[in-house]
Amino acid sequence: MPRKPKPPTCEDCYFHKNLLCALELNEPCSTFRPNRPEGLVPPRQPVLLMRAPRWASRVA
């Protein structure tokens, strides 16, 4: 049975590791970014889904 990944902590954050964090919290904040060897990686953006124009659904 696979183990559950451990929840992130402030010590795992890029900003904390590089002394860029000014917050003293007991849990990761909303700006948490994992500290990775390749540096700061932006969060994934949601996929943009194209919809048909509103006027296309009208029947003349």
C-alpha cells in the first residue's frame, strides 16, 4: 500500500529556505512554493477551454 505524501511545511518552502519569508506561521501560507533544485517554479495554470460564441447558439 503506497504511503500518503507528508503535508508541506514552511521548512519545505522556497521562500523560507532562501530567507525571503517574513511570516512566522505554524503552517504553509498561500504563497507556498516547493523548494526545488531548479529554483522557483510558477504554479500550473488551469487549461483554457474555448466555448462557442453566445451568438452561435441562436437560431434565426
